[in-house]
Amino acid sequence: MFAVFFNIIKWKRLLYFSFVLFLFKYCFLHGYGFKTALSFFDLSLLTLSFSSLFASGHLINYSYRKHIKKVFSVKNSKIAAYTLMATGLCFGILLSFKINKPYYSLIFVFLAFIEYMYSFSFFKKNFFNNLFKSFLIPFALICLLWFDSPINLNSSQWDLFFQLELTVIIYAIISFLSNLAKDLLMDVKNIDEDNFKKHETIPILLGRKRAKNITLLSLVFLCVIVFTVALIFSHNKYIFYTIIFLGTVPELYLIYRLLNSSSSKDYESLYKIANIIYLIGVLSVPIIAYYFKYVIG
């Protein structure tokens, strides 16, 4: 029963989400000689709030979904969903008052409302599902910047913080585009299964070939963005080569593999490669943070 519950709330995705928040906090908002609003305990409250709200959304969606065998009862899933939603709201409101920004509570109320409406309304897979899921981590990273604002900075520290803030925003944009492309790959791979379940994904609506072209276009656009960022830092060889070898080159390889993919087996292999490539992208975070923290910090 517990295994079913954790699969419903997509615990692996929630664990990855929590890891990313702590990684960005440690790498870009800690150890630079200035104090920020959130302690690591406060970040735990923020993470628990977001994770509880996201998990409640999955449970609500599960409880209202039709034509699937309910291993976890509808009654229990609804109870768990609303309990987690209330827990997430409590953690969020507690954090907002703890850092003397009670109006931030509205963010969690709004997020809970959006989660409920999304989970209650969209039982079939469609492009909006992809957009919503891809936006979760970027949204959380932007919220981290909002909540974890610096305290009493001098002019040079403000310059450094602006660079750190810009770096996090760039990662948020790349994260959104990467996850969107990855979800499109999954939809192309699962086109037959999704068609049987009467989903409305891009490959079903437009066909596999057009969906492949859209995915290819998104990957090319993402690669151009990553390469442009590398060029911006071309004066700094350390950051330039980090972005090239951990960002641009893997993206080019993914584009090459997509151009040569045609069968469901090819797309399944490509999806696994994409996961590895985006994990490599995450590894660039501490490498770039090292430069900011110990070279110019």
C-alpha cells in the first residue's frame, strides 16, 4: 500500500525537486560572506510546503481519474490529498510569518488553488500538462530567490548577488525548456499507448513526425541559448568550457540522436540519454558555483 501511495505522489520527482532546491541554496545563496533570509531549516519548510502541495495535486488527480484500477481507494486518496494540501499551506504560512513576510502566504494559497484546479480539470495528458510539469522546478527556483533575499549588502556584494541571481534565472529557463523537450520525447515514445487511452498529446494531435520536429526545434533553441550563455562568459575560460562541455556538447549529441530516431525503441533510448544529459547539466551547478564562491567571491 505504501509503495502504491509513493508511486502516486511521484516520490522520485519530489526527491529530485528537493535536492535541486538545496543544491541551489548551498551553491548560490550560501557561503558568500553575506546573510540571506532563509536558514537551511527555513528552506526545509519551503521544500516541505512545495512537496506537500505537489503531492496533493497528484492524489487529487488520481482520485478523480476514471477508467483505471484504483489500488489505493478514492476515499483514502482524497483524505491524504487534502491532508497534504493543508500541511503544505501550514508550512508555507509558518515560513512566511517566520521571515516577517506574511503576504508571501498568498503564494502558497495561490499555488494550492492552481494545483487543485489543474488536478481536478486535466485527467487526460495534453500539452498543457507538459507546460505545467516543466514549470514546477523553475517556479520553485524563482520562489527561492524571492524568499531568500540578502540582508545588508554593500555595493560589491550587490554586484555579486546580481550575478548569482542572473545565473539562477538562466538555470530556471534552461530547466523549463529541458523538461518540456524531455516530456515531448516521452509523448512521442508513448504515442500508441496514449492514443489508446484517448489522450490529447502533441504527437496524437499533430502526428509523430511533426511532434519530432517540434521537439527538435525546442532542442535546437535550447542549445542556442546554452551556447549564447557560453559566449557571454567567453572572457572567462573556466565558465566558458564548463558550459560548452557540460551543456552545449551534450545538447548537440541529443539533437544528433533525435535526427536518427524513428522507432519507439529509439525514442525510449533517447529519453534515457536525455535524463543522463540533464543530470550532467545539474553537475555544472557546483562547478560554476565554485568559481563564484572561491575565485571571485
